[in-house]
Amino acid sequence: MNDLSPDAAIEMIPLSDLALSNLNARADVSDAEVEAMADSIQVSGLLQNLIGYRTESGRIDIVGGGKRLRALQLLKSGRGWKKSQIVRVIDPVPVKITDNPAIAVQWSGTENTARSDLHPADEVRAYARMRDQGNSVPMIARTFAKSELHVDRRLKLADLPADALDALRGDRITIDVARALTLAPTPEAATQALDIATQPRTTAAEIRRMFTSDHVRSDDRRVVFVGLNHYIDAGGTADTDLFEGASYLHDEKLLDRLFKDALQVKAELIKVADGWSWVEFTTERYLDYSKMAKFDRIHREPVELTDADQAEFDAIEARIDAVEASTADHERAEELRQRMLGDYSDDDIAHGGIFIYVDGHGELQRSAAYRRAGLVSDDATSSGGDGVTIDRSTATPAPDMPQNLLDDLARIKLAALQSAAIDKTELMLDLLAFSFSPEVSVYGRPLNVRLDTPYITPDKIDGTTIDARLVQDSARAADPATATAFEAFRAKGKKHRNAVLSCTLARHLQLDTRGLSDALAKEVGAQIRRTWTPTAAGFLSRCAPAYLDRLWANLLDLDLGDEQRETFGKLKKADKAKALDGLFNDMSVREAHGLTREQNSRIDAWVPAELRFGTSEAR
């Protein structure tokens, strides 16, 4: 008769009578996991019985506890087991048994669902006890079947004052707040901060700022450019946040000096390598265009590709559009694009110069090329001023995005602003009058007041939707500007006139670097994601692999040692682009990842920094 009772007795069964059932939920377990479980049994014993059913031959097939069974068999065999002088062998083994396989599977499922992890504070103290007994981090990790990074982080928490761990155990602070407390310079500082940390609604970010507000994070653009190791070698000190994977530098004055020195060296190297008359730099993250009035812009002399190179370029572009291009394809396409751009004349190089700066990602940028107005001799040489663009030297890492993608993003950003402003007639008329006012420089007008309009259609249109009124082709209009046509226009009334004015003026809006376009975007409610969404063809496949890796980890909240992050990093670039495309555009992909509402909202709002207006756009 089948035993259907959930309270069936636990029997002691010889290990030799037990076998792994093909119904076991964890059929595929690595040898390393089995050894880790054996380590745990060596230290703590068998903490939970196995679950199985009796076959017609009398053998017991194990449905719940397959990894424990294999660990017990490993200890029994003694094969290569030299981790301890004394091996703990458990035989016979406690097993909860039924005659019905379906009941055994049900018990196993209930066990897996009900099983809970240790409270973080208990886990911290357990790891600390093993460390104090002389066990290494790898040994602790194997014993508890955790990663070494996880153990390192828990042991960092073990160094907190006892009061902090008690607060964690009593759920008076969260694990995130406890992590922030590890940044305290002394145990006394951590104890003092605990009074604030236990107050309602205190966040980990607030605690972290208490200890780091006057420090510089290691992802600051200056640190990225100079190098953390170079800062340390120069005598700088820093604290490491093991949980966020960041360091906090103490000496900002030293960092600023090293940053300026590094820019000076880079400027000199570029000047010598490229032959420019001068190279100026700024320590700011952008170029102050108000200082450009004294310079005349000079341009490259474009060249045409040979028929063979053009055919090769077209073929590569087709593969890029189909998200089938290799890394070599992208590199070759960029090489051909640069060739088409041509180069500067010898005279321009001999008398001109460039500006360089370090952007928000810590990458060197350059803006080329310029002549000082009215100066044509070699006496126009100087360095150490202010400056901008992408450094094309081999010493600098490849940028996250090629120039043609940056150009597309600028067009998309402008299209979003124009789309939001197109129905704001009064605002457009105000801007028109403001543009014509004598107080505004001809070079600083918010409206590009002329008959031709700024280009807003990106080269790769995929993922971008532009208001149809903004792309009407006036060159194809059938009626000439005759008196009759003008009277017909006026007969349509002021509402029609205002709509045409509003649309036309909106179409002449242009981006600026002085904050006006950001203010306008805020007033008209410009939203990039109403105009554009990230797709593989239009954006993702055109970004650098490292940029896609950071984006994936950011959207899914993955820690540095997370297995998903490592797996994604091993994919080909096309597969990374495809996976991110699914995350942005396929709800079934998001459901498969089990994303939270907050994560979904962040994905729906995300735009790259190059598309953000001020601080209003989501990061």
C-alpha cells in the first residue's frame, strides 16, 4: 500500500542501497559543487535528511537531496580525499521514504520551496568563526557552496562593531546600510553612524556620503584618465568599497595635479606626432565655445574611395545593418570612413592646431582643427589653454561610439527637441524675436534663421520616429511664390499662418552648449524615448563591446562577479547587441529575466548620455 502521508517516518538506509533517481531536480551538478557539499558535511554534518521512494526491487531512489547523496558517496569512497586527517562517513543515511514516486517528487518540491538561506548576520558570524579557526577564504567558500567574492564581502561585514551586526540581525538596518558602514575609517566612526543608520528611512547612500563626501570615486573621469595605480604610486591614499567595486581617493589636490600634468604630456605628444603648430587643453569636461571666436575653423580635404574600396565599404555597411558584422568589419568600416574624410593640408597643419579635453568617461577627446584668426606664421605656437574631440592616436582606447553614431545621436536629440516645440507657437515667436535682438551674437542664436534647415534624419534610421511635419520637402512644392499664391495663403487665416510659423521655426531650432536648448527641452517637455528607442541596427551594434557590457550590467543590476555579467562578456558583439535589443523591445525577454518594476521603468527611460538634455533624462 502506498504511503501518502506527509508525516511518513524517516528510515536509516545503508548508503549502498541508495541511488540517484532520474526524477531528481538537480540532475546536473558539477564535481566542484559536490566537493563543496562534502566540505560542508565534514564541518557541520548532514543537516537535512534525503527524500526517496522504494522501487519494486527494494532499492531507494533519491528524489530530494541528490547533491548530498553524491557528497556522502564521495566521503565514503575516500577517493582523493585528503582535506582532513579524519573523514566523517555517514552510513546509514536518514531518508524519508514513500512507495509513490509522485509523492516523493511533491515532498522534494516542498523542501526546495521552504528551504531558506541563513540570515545575513548569522552568515557573517559563521564565516568569521571559520576564519578565526584558521580556514582560508577558498575553504569557507567551498564549505558553504558560495563564491569567494561573496565570502570576502561577508567577512568585510564581520569587521563591523558588534552593535552593527546586532542591528543587522534585529533587522534595524538593511544589508545595504551595513555595507555602507564598512566605509567608516574607524570602528568608533561606524558606531557613531549607527545611531543615524537605525533611524527610519535612512538610506545606504546617505550613510555612504557621510564617509565619502570629501573623497573622489575611482570612476571619476580624472581617475580613469590618470590611472588609480599612478595616483597610488604618487603617494595618494584611497579606501576600497568591496561591495560597489569602487575606491574613494582622499587627496583631490594631488589628483588634480596629476590630471593636469597628464594632459600637458598628452598635448605635447600629439603636437609632435601630428605636426600641429599648437595643441591646447582644458581640465574641464567640455570646450567653452565662447572662447572660439578668436579662431577660424579649418576642414579636411575629402577624398573619394576607389571603386574596389567603395564596394567593400557598401558590403560592410550592409552587414552592419543586418547585425552580422564582425569586429574586423567595424574596424575596417571606420578606417574607410576616415579615409573618405581626407586630411588637412600641410599648410593647415603647419599653422593650425587642435583642442583636447577628457570627457565624462575619462577618455581623451580632440576638436580639430583651427587657426588663430589673422595668424599664419609659425609664431602662432602655444600650449596649456582650453580645449575638445576623439583622440585617434593608438595610445588611447577606442571610444564607446564611432563619430558617425555620435552624429546620428545629435540629430536624434535635435529632432526630439523640435518635435516637442513644434506646437508651441508663442514660444517660437519669442525665440524668433530674441534671435533678431541686438543683444544676441549672430553665432549664438537659438534659431538657425535661414532658408535651409539643420539635418535631423540619422544615417541609420532604425528605431527613430520623426514628426512628419518636420521632414516635409519644401523644394518639391508645386506652387511658386506668386501674388496669387500669397493671397491664397492669407485666406487660410491666422491659425494656419501660426501653425506654419510654429512648424518652420521649430524646424530651425538648433542645439547649443550654453544651456538654452536644455532649458527649452524642459519647457516643452522633450522626451528622447518618444522619438527614439535603442535597437540593434540603429544603435547597439554600432557601440563598442565594452560599452555594451557596462550597459547590460547596469540595466540588470549585476555585481562585478555576477555569472550573468561574465557570460554576457563572452558573447560576440552582434549577439550582445541582439540581447540588449530584446531587453529594450521584447517584453517576453524581460519576463524571462524576472525584472522588477523599477528595472523595467529604468529600461523604458534609458538614453545614452549623448542624448540627454541637462539632468531631465533618465540615465
